[in-house]
Amino acid sequence: MITAAVDRAADARPWIERASPTHPSLIDEEHRLGELYNMVNVPTVVWIDEEGRIARPNDVAFTTEKGGKYADVSTDEQMALLRSWVRGELPPKPEDVLRAQVAPASTGSQAARAHFGLGWWLYQSGYTDAAEHQFRIGGELAPDDFMIRRGTMRLRGSDPFGPEFREMVTEWLTLGHTYYLPLPVG
């Protein structure tokens, strides 16, 4: 198991140190995992086997029932499924089934990631106002990509767990969308 925080090192490190994990814990400040695996929210898991093949594409996952209730997923079912896969009791899914479970990145989503990338470069270079503009465009182009919308809040001086975040999610849900899109169990 490997975990990765998609955040600034200064913000993620205290949480990682407090958790004292016994597995490698990485910090992905540049949101590369989101790009590589088409992740649009956290927490997200990807099951990758010993040969580097994706066995289950990105999916919402929580380690506590409190988190699971928030996303309307059962952590017990998720953990049972994971244990079955690790023990080799779960047969591998055919590649066409796996591909069908991964929504291809839309043109808007790809453009949003480009704006995020430019915004991140601008932010690192000290051009915070220009970065804010790029982050905002990215969020508008891919409103379902909470890796961009929520992931840039701290960079823009906002609390990613605060009122702006809760307002954003409430608005999204009111429009009939789902905040998390879990894969079917099994």
C-alpha cells in the first residue's frame, strides 16, 4: 500500500506524521496523480497489481464509516472487496470492463487541467493573482473536478474544509449531481 496526499507538503506533512503510517506516504503537490488516473476527487483509491496493471480504477474509498456515510458508501463492503483482491480470491476483471468504468477525460476537463497546470506554475513563481485567474477558469471548465476546485482553495487563501467548500458542494448537489461517483462493488 502507498498513500499520497494531493496537497502542499507543509499542509500534508503534519497529518502524515500524526498518522504514523507503516507504509510509504507520498505528497503530490502538483496533482500529477489526478492527471495520470483521471481523478476528480479525494479520497480516491486505485488498485494496481504487482505487474503494474490497474485492477480497479479510481474509486472513492474511506477508512472510517463516518467518511463512508458522507459519500454514501459502505467501508465494510470496500474493505471486504479489497481483502478478497489481496488474497487472490477476486478474479481479475477483463480490460474492457475496467475501461468502461473509467470515464475518459472530456475536452473541458483536459483544458481545465491545462489551466490548473499553468496556475500552479504561476503560483510557484509568485504570480498569485494570475494563478487565481487560471484556477478559476479550470474550475469553470470542469465543475465536477473537485481536485481542481477544492484542491486550489488553500492556495487561494480559502479553507478547503470551510464554508466556501460546503457552499460549493451544496450548490453542486442541489443541481442534481453526485459529489462522489463510487464504482459498483464487486
